[in-house]
Amino acid sequence: MARPENDDFLRALLREPTTRTPVWLMRQAGRYLPEYCETRKRAGSFLELCKTPSLACEVTLQPLARYDLDAAILFSDILTIPDAMGLGLYFSDGEGPKFERPLREEWAIRDLAAPDPYDHLRYVLDAVAEIRRALNNSVPLIGFSGSPFTLACYMVEGGSSDDFRTVKTMLYDRPDLLHRVLEVNAEAVTRYLNAQIECGVQAVQIFDTWGGALSHAAFREFSLAYIERVIEGLTKTRDGERVPCIVFTKGGGQWLEAIAACGCDAVGLDWTTHLGEARHRVGEKVALQGNMDPIALFASPEAVAREATRVLESFGGGMTGHVFNLGHGIHQHTPPDNVAVLVETVHRYVRK
Amino acid sequence: MARPENDDFLRALLREPTTRTPVWLMRQAGRYLPEYCETRKRAGSFLELCKTPSLACEVTLQPLARYDLDAAILFSDILTIPDAMGLGLYFSDGEGPKFERPLREEWAIRDLAAPDPYDHLRYVLDAVAEIRRALNNSVPLIGFSGSPFTLACYMVEGGSSDDFRTVKTMLYDRPDLLHRVLEVNAEAVTRYLNAQIECGVQAVQIFDTWGGALSHAAFREFSLAYIERVIEGLTKTRDGERVPCIVFTKGGGQWLEAIAACGCDAVGLDWTTHLGEARHRVGEKVALQGNMDPIALFASPEAVAREATRVLESFGGGMTGHVFNLGHGIHQHTPPDNVAVLVETVHRYVRK
């Protein structure tokens, strides 16, 4: 497994110099692309799309055909693990993901077990292999998983939530039960990411989408500690190449030093953090990924270029350790032409 | 205007020593109290409740009858200003506040003017006077307003939003227009808070509920700069007593140093920030208010007491400069008995 032709993304994650700033976008294969909507319609449903490797491969490649992106990311859902645990994932229109059997009873928590990815998540691994073949070593492929705590939020709430009342009540009332869920999740995430690495992904990202909803103390105890445990168990190199790991905690800017010390190679940041200050806080420890406000993509092409440049400038001089990205997933109503402007602006930018 | 009998809240805001930690709760007069729901039913609607001084006074006092709170807060809505500007505030069930005439056209923005609070917001000032009489100088009364940017969010979006797409697109595309809205809002908020002070409030809080949705750079330019302008224009003392000002930016923990330098006496913090670290970062500059996760009030009484104690301990030793509060408004489904446990725990706590 040699490095891909364009290895700027991997180099930036490993804090090696690059000639330009690499860029990819969270949720780059998604609903803002008309060709994605076409494929999804053909698939019949979002879950069918995730579970059919040839279709998952097709949508993974779509943004790379349009834009000069420096990495592909496996098309999948963060809830494949709880689905494989038997919680019964389904999508109800306009309400997001739901589980038929939310995890709330003590007996169900005691019975919870980490699924074997080669068994219940085979479709994801097949997609990884198929995408790698299709990419033909042009750019690296990123694998991913939700963090143990983020998965637990969905599992206990039974879907999305705006206050996380059920899972947080468990956290405050029965921390022992939540710790048990998180232990199983950490094992499941470790196995899942290692299987993705085994099948060909060249970097992994852990999406800690809801860690930022926790208090300072609870974040460390219930989210970061389990991310650390996952990273400890990860296959770090394959065929002599480092497989870098990115941790993205939405709303985690305040805890940057702690996150940077969790064993990851890079930290993803949302748009509330100043990249230059972040760099100063973490020093040489990790690379940084981010962090343009996804809503800036709704402005005029000139404003998109201006905001992207501001983000690039905020990182400061030197060409090592910055992967450009949005501070959150791209919005479904984003005008696709503005993404072309963004990618071009990032690639043309010359650091002082 | 002598200080109230119980002046712990004012003393803590001014960083004077107190014998116990003062406590009040954001949205303490609200739907979690059955007596509030009764009064609201009698009023006919939420807006009628806000606009009838005797009823606003009644609900302001309700939590003080139940709990040993150290301050009362004027019962009102943060959207009274845009309503007085003629945007047509209404509440549609289950969807939150809405405006009949959202502020989007350039001509409407040019025509926008700061209302005279003695004219269009008379009902708020009458409520302030009536509450002060009813409190009979037992505890201080807090006045409040939304921040210029937070008001602009509702005005431009036309209601609540989860991505602030409309107002942020204006920010990126036509910053000049948004600045014009914010200038008018800053003037309106200054006049409004000064009128509240004139009529008797003894401290004010600026709720910057949505400042945390902005990027690091945009927060300074579009939210904090206008909060600073408001504070510059505030009546700082009345009858020889300082009228302290609290700034609460939800999600603003990363920007604490900048917020603490805006001219306020105290900074409100949500639960993601460690109080002791915050104290270290701001030094002697300001008092701190906060910051228990409101969802902790859904746990058992023992867990509520445990979490409140953890928050108190996180502030560290010494009895100056901490006002206990939640990190956000109290949740409408909070069990009222847990609030009693919380207030008692805070008052009993002896700092090392």
C-alpha cells in the first residue's frame, strides 16, 4: 500500500510540508449534489444506499468528479454500529434517525455487546474495498465512526434530541449504566475502525458530534476517556504507512488541549475557534482541521472566497499541519457552484 | 434607593464578600411552576401575560414564594424591542416566537428606528415599578434585554432558527446592512435598559443567546462590539449605588477574556466552562455567574445536590465573585421539588 498520488491530506495530518493546503468537506457526498439525490432515489431509501456497496461507492466518488478534493470519505451513516447491535435503525421523513428499541432498561444495557464488523457490518467493509479499487490510489480514503458517547446519545434517546434529557438523566442518576454502554461502544468503535483500516481506509475520523453538549467535567469522563480508549486500540500503521486519526468534537474548542492529548494525530475544529490561537495552544502536538462556517457557502462567490481566505489567514504562516474543511457538515441546500469556488480558493492560497 | 435587605447577589456581582453563595435561575418564573401555568391560562396568552404589568408582577414573584432565591428577574420576553419596532411579534403553538414582518428588505432596514421605551414599552416599565413595590426591598430586581445580535437573529430570520441561514447570509454578503440593524438595536437596547434602571431594576443582564453561533471573528465584530456599545451607554449608578451589568453569551466560553473586557461587571457561563479555569482566565476583572447543566435537575435529589456541589467546588476557595445559576434557562419539565434541593444545597455550601 503505497501512498496515493495526491498525498497532501495525509502529509498535512502528519504535519509534513505540502505545496498547497489540502481540502475536503464533511458530508461532501450528500444532498446538496443533484447527482447524489438521483442515486438516492434509485436506491429507494437512505439506508438502502448505505447498505449497497456499489451505490455507496458511487456517491462517495461524486464530489471528487466535480471538485478537486484532496480526500474521499466513505459514504455511510454514523448509526451503523447501533443498528448492528440490534436497536432497529430507521429514518422517518423530516425527523432524522430513530431507533425502534431505544436503550433504556438495565437488562438491555447488561445484554449489549459489540458487534463483529466482519459479520454485521460487512456491507461497510465491502464498500471500503470497492471505493479503494475505484479511487485507484488517486487520493486517500477516510473511514469514520461516531464517538462512543455520540452513539450513546442516539441509542439512549432513541433518535436526535435538542436537550439530551434522557441520556443526561442517566449520566447524572446512573453513571454506572452509561459507563457500561460506553465501554461496549468503545469496543465496537475500535473493532469497526480497525476493520475499515484492514479493508483499506488510509485515515480515520471520529465524529464526536454531541460531546460539546456535556459539562466540562462530564466531557472528560463520558466522552473523551472513551475516545482515548478507542485510539489506544487502533491499528496505527498498515503496510508501513501511518493511518492518522482525526477527532472532531463539535463545540469542543474550549477543551482543545485535552482533546489534542488523547492520542489523535489531528483535531477537527468548528468555526467558533480561531485557528491561529488553536495552533498556539496545541503547539507541535497535532495537526488542525477546519474550520469555515458552512453557512458562509450561502453567500456570493466573492464572499465565499473572502471567508475562505480569512480562515486560511487565521491559521498563520507555514505550510504544515492544516487541513481545510468546514466547521460542520455541508448544509443540504448549499449551492454546488460555491463549493467549486471554495476548493479553488483554498488551493490557490499561498501562505506567507 | 438603599440596598435591599438581602444584597448577596449585588455584592457577589461587585466582587464584595458574602456569607453564602447567592443563587437565582434563568427563566425562574416559568412553565415548570404550576402556579405560573395557572396565571398564564388566566392571561389568555403569553404576550398578554407580558403586556399586563399586574400579571407580570405576579409571575415574577412566584418562584420567590417557593424558594429562597437571592434575586428576582423581571418577567418579560426578549423580543419586546422588535415588537415595539413594529415587526409584529406573535407566538404560534409549539413553534416559538415569530414575526409577521421579518426584516430582510434594504428599505425596511434603512427605515428601522429605536423605539422610545416610555412610549412603546411602557408596559415593561410599569411592571418594573409594580414588582419593586411588591418586593419591598427584600431582594434585588434584575432587568434584562436580548443583545443587539440576538435580537437581529430573530428579526432577520423571522423567528427561531437552527442554522441562522438568513441572518448569516446577510452577515457574509451584506455586512453593511447587518451593521445598520445592529446599530439601531444597540441604541434601542441602551435606551430600554436605562429606562428599566430609571424605573427601579438594580442589576441588568444582556442575553446574548445566539452570539455563540458565530465564528470567532464574527462574534467580535457583530455581537460583542455592540454589547460594548450598549454598556458604554448604560446608566452605571443610581442613587449612589452601582447597577451591575451581566453579559451571558451562550456558547461563549472560548471568548471569555474578550467578553470580560467589554465593560460588564459579571460574565454568565454555560456548563461547558470550568468555573475555576474561567476565574483564572479573568482574574479580578469580573464576577462569574453559573453554571450547572439545567438537565441535571431531572435527576434524583441526591444527584442534584451532588452536581450543584461539584459546580460550587469547581469555582474554588474564597467567597467573592460567584453567583450560582444554571448554564441556561430552566427546562419547562423540571420537577419543582428539585429546585428546592438545588437552592438549599447552594446556600448550605461552605467554601474552603
